[in-house]
Amino acid sequence: MWTYDQSVDPPAPFVDIRVSPPLYPALGQSLQAKLDTAADISCVPSYLVDQLGLLPARAIPAEGYDSVQTVVNTYTITLEVAAARFRNLEVVSIPEKYALLGRDVLNFFYVQLNGPDLTFDMSISPQVTRDSSEINELSVATHDERRYPHRALARRRSPDRGVQGQPRSPGSNFK
């Protein structure tokens, strides 16, 4: 169990994370991240984007809690949180000292908030505890894979094997 950070008002669930450039894990930095179920995409502090030398991946339309629409850059990172590692995760930058974990990451976890006790639990399965030393590699679909699922399917095929390692049926015309 983690405890809520009571230095913010109202108290909120924060967790320790590690962020690094995809190809340079040794350059990673640890920081706090607030669990934000209202965020579609996770966010990292602007200062961290600069310190890690992250380059923009693409521009996307975004809308904040104030309903103002704008175009923002995304950045690709490796994220470690709660015994899980996400490679090539797209995030946006925000002018805060902490990161935000959005639903793009939170939807991989079991999260239980206990507001009255100001505690929460977060794990990749109901049986895994926070103290687990094993890191689990999790894959987040890229923007193109979410938009064009057939591209992700084609990536998992090979000339001699079918989808996800299943033997090809005779006469199939895979190219």
C-alpha cells in the first residue's frame, strides 16, 4: 500500500516512477507521478524533457481541463512504474514538478483507492504486491497501431508462421 501525498490539497495518490530516453536507460531519472484517471495520455515535466534531451516525436491535438484546444508535441520515453516497464511510450510535457500517469498507462494496472484512509494500491495483477522485484515488460500500442490495428497484426506475422506464432494454413498467400 502507498499513502496519498498530503502536501497537495486535496491529498492525492502519487507513485515513484523512473523515466529515461528509449535508447539510454542509464540516463533515467526518478520522480513522483500523480495518478490522473482524467488524462488520456501520460505527461512528464518540461524540465525533464530538456534534461533528458528528448526530441519531439509528433504533434497531436490536445485539450486540457479548461477545454482550450491546442497542438502539443509528444516525446517517446521508457517508463518504469510499479514493477512494470513501458518502452516507447508517448507522453506530452507539462509545466509541473511531477509527472501524470494517464489512462494510457493506468489501464494496465489494478488500482484501488481508499480515500478515507488516504492509501492506495497499484499492481499489474491482483496477486502481485508492490514489493515484487520482478520487472514486467508491457507494450503500449503506438498511435498508428491504435488507429490502424491491421498494421500491428501484420507486424506479428512472418512468411513461415501465421499470426502470433500459429502455423500458416496451406495455400495462404502471405506476402
